[in-house]
Amino acid sequence: MMGAQDPTSQSNYYQISTKHFSLNWSIDFHEKLIKGSITHELSVHESDVKQVIFDTWDVVIKRVHVEGESGDAQYSLGEKHEVMGSGLYIPLPAGLQVGSSVKVTIEYNTTEPGCKALQWLDKAQTHGKTHPFLFSQCQPIYARSLLPCQDTPSVKVTYEAKITSVLPALMSAIRVSPPAEGPVHDGKIVGQDEVTYVYNQPVPIPSYLIAIASGNVCYRPFEKLEGKDWTSGVWAEPDVINDAWWEFKEDTTRFLAAEEELVGMPYHFGVYDLLVLPPSFPYGGMVPLLTGDRTLVDVVVHEITHSYFGNGITHADASHFWLNEGWTTYIERLLQQILHSPAHRGFSFLIGSKLLYDDLQFYEERNKKYQKLQIDFETGENPDDAYSGIPYEKGGNFLLHIERTLGGVDVFLPYVKDYVKTFMGKSITTDIWKEHLFGYYTQFGGDDELEALKSIDWDAWLFGTGVTLPVPMEYDMTLAQQSYKLAERWSKAKEPFEFDAADIDGMDANQIVVFLERLQSFDPLPVVHIDHLGVLYGLVNTPNAEIRLRFYQVALLDPKSAKAEQYATEALGWVVGDEDGMVKGRMKFCRPIFRAVFAVDKAMAQDTYQEHKSSFHPIARDLIEQVRDT
């Protein structure tokens, strides 16, 4: 399925690529390093290939051995590129032929703070505050700082791992030993005794899905669904495990079973466990979902959907990232229709539209190239520069437009199932997907469907820029009416005291979010209105992060208001954890707050960030600093 070479990788995966690797790691919490080795089993794609090139970023290479050689290999590290890192060049035995294989073992350790994939939390930054915590985030190109590898989604690998740690260790794989449901840390003393954890991942995955976490965590399984081969449960620190189990036990397995039915294929990873990470995780940890009322548990649907779209069918390189997130967003919302109602599907698209138009506007002023769905990245360009809601929301709307153009869900869903069946386990480009789409309706459709596909403005959707979608999209507004009416009342009210706490009775968390987002479309509220709004509806101290974010966005809509500085201080305090000791490191929360506060008081935003910089994941730091530097 390989297209052009991945512009973010220096590896020669098109000549020789990893099919399996074995890890033997030791976690050193004192030095904040992972030490050990990786053994790559490589498949040869080009006869007489002279070397294998791995991507690396600030790893310390100790020794390299190539299978069949008597001594150590004479490897070399290339000059460090500011985005791609350093290529690791390892010579191979002469005469390798297509279809043959060879093993390469690399002994190494990560570096601190050079490993962008890892965040090391002190015990004070955790819930229990008794042990440190380690977790990784390799997306999009940071696996190379965790292990020398061919760091491209064009390569999918199976792996096995042995992880020695004084704290329970988890990986993105099936646990072999000790058993998850056995004694915590195999009955040894947590934080003191070393235990070796063994994992196996038999399903090929891209490098960005390689993940590790280690901390004082324990496990509670969910009830197994009858007739399902897979299991599911939740991992969390002991003081939140019961809350986490209660929050997710009713819906996680039900959602996954519904996903299987929708896409027409069983879940094939064997285990679907949730891990409640500390809230500094940049891409959406579970802690903000622990509201105690299951109001945000539907967010799990997005991650479950990634099991098929992203983890299963994967973009070939960053230029086609929308295939992961656009498809996941579209299917996630189709599931909302199945699990709840068509009104919930439309409501989800409506909620996403605020993020979409904010991000399209953001790049209108900075780099219009990143408004596109399919981005032509130059070699060495940082894909994180383009990270936004656009591939999610513009991609999801594109697929919704295709569905509607073809005649509705009943016409499009059979194609979705064929798409999953055809490309599961593969890495593809947009062109491959488009060719398959036309091929499917050529074979199974008719002239009407083909003409409908031809009527779509493909260039506008895939390569168009601007702050609007190529086609105006209308959604079911049923669930938005109460939110919109309440927002309009607030926007017109001369006095805020005409409102009552009962105004939001019967509104769920998403409807309150839409109410607050709708308020942002009107002129900024007077300060007295904002003060009363926050107290009356409990917005100033709600534990629901989605609602709290939107309230601060309303409060900071006018950066010159009399109380902008006060609310900016409160918003920053919430993000950095002054209120509850928990940093809100998810980029969905921290980036908009820093943007808003930056407009109020640049020095305040910069000083607060510098003081708390170490609390944010390295990926989040890079993107927050983009806000600071613009």
C-alpha cells in the first residue's frame, strides 16, 4: 500500500522494514530513563540492501549487534535534524535477498529531558501523591525518542516486551504476566521491589501506538459480555479506581459491541482496557471524564472507534492524517445516532463546528496550508505544527457530505463495512481510499451513485483553504434549541438577575457546552452578567472540564473588560492545577486558555507557563509555545 516516502522519517523502510521487535527494558525513576535493548526482526524488500536506517531522537546508543556477525556493528548517527532527529545507520551483511530476514539488536537508553515521548511526574503531581508516574505519547513522530525504530505509520509491527520496574507497568499490548487480575505488583511492595512485566502485541500496529505507563495503578475488570472473545476493564490509581470503574462499567463494553455491529468486524486486539492517566496527558486523558454522573462517558466512543480507524486502518504518513481522525469522527457520530438518536448525531456535529471554525480562523492568520484536509508536508516539516480540530471536523463533515450525496446512511454504510474489510491492518493514502470508494460503487452501485460521487468537489474538500466548509452543512438542531434560546436571552438581557438556576434543568453537559459556545457568537456579556452567570449555574467551580473551559472562553471574550485580568488569573489557575493540584495538560483545554489569556495579559500568560512548564507533556509544551511565540 506504500505511496511516496514518509516526509517525517529518515528510515529506509521501503528497502527493509521491521516486522517484529522485542523489548527488554528497565525503568529508572531516579534518573528518569528507560534502559535496555530492542531487537528488530527485519524483512528485506530490496535485494543487496547495504544498511538499515532507524529514526532516533536523543537516545544514547551503547552497542549494536547484527545477526550473523561475530562482533559489534560499526553503526553511525547522522547529523541531528531539528524535527526528524538523527538517522541511525547500521551496515548489513552482503547478499541479502528480497524476502529474507535479519535481526538487529540495539542496546541503548533514553535521555532526560531529550525524550519527547515520555513525561515523568513527581509523586506530588499524581492523585495518590505517594509514588511517581511515567507515561508516553508517541504520536505523531516521537516513538523515535523512546526506541530506535522506523517511525512511520507506513510500517506496522508486532512486538513483545519485558519491562522491569518498581511500579506496575502497562503497555499497548496483551499482558502475559503477572496477571492483571492477580495481586497488585505481583504481590511485591509497590515502589520498592522490582517486578518484570511481560507483554505481547500480536496485531501489527504503527510506531505511534507503542505506549508505556508505570505508576501506582491497579485494575478492575468490567463484566464480560456473553459471546465476546475480548475482555475490558480499567486501570487507575487506588484512590480513583472505584470512581473510574463506576464511570465506565455500564457503557464501555456496550459501546464496543455496538462498534463491532456497525462496521461488521469483530474487535481484534483481544483486550480493551482503559487507563486513567494523570490530567497532564496531552491528547485526552480519562481524568476529565470522571464527573461522577457519566455525562462525558460518550467520549470513550471516539477512542473505541480508533480501534478500527487509525489503529486498524492507518494513514500512510502525516499528509493523510485526516483518514484517521475524519473517519473516526464520522463513525463516532454515527454511533451516537445508533446508541441514542439522530438528534444526538446532529448535536455532536454542531458541538464540533465551534472547534472547526475556531481552528480554520486560527490558521487563516498563520498558515492557510494547514486548513487543508490533505496537507502536502515538505520533508522534515513538523506535523505537530498542523495539529488542530480540522482533520477531525472537516474530515468528519466531508464523509457526512459523501453519505448525503450518495443518498444516506443506508447507501453509504455497506461501503463503510467493505472499507474496513479491505484495509484493516494496512496503511493507506487518500488516493488509495478514493480509488477504492469509486471502485466499490462501480461494482456494487449504479449510475446514480457514480454520478453523485463525480458531482463532489474533491479538490475543494481535500485541498481547499478558507474559514468555511466547501458546502454549507445543516444538522439536526433539536437538542440545541434550549441552549440557543437561553443564550439569546442572556445576550439581550439588560439585567442578569432575571435568570434562575432552573434555566438549565433538564440540560445535559453537552447542551450546557453548546449554550456557552453560542454565547460566544454574540457580543461579549457585561461583567456583571458574567459574574452572575458563573455563580448561578455553578460554572465557576464545576468539575466538568468541558463546561469550565467554555465558561472561561465566555468570560475572556473581551480581553479589555474590567474583570478580564481576574478571570484570566482564575483560568490559568485552573489549567495549572492551583485549584485541585491537577494540571489540565490536555491540549483541548490548555491551548485555548493560554491563547485567551495571552490576549489579556501576555506577561501573565508567559510567567505562569514558565513557572509550570515542567508539569506539561513535552508535546503540549511545544504547542503552547507556538501560541506564546505568535
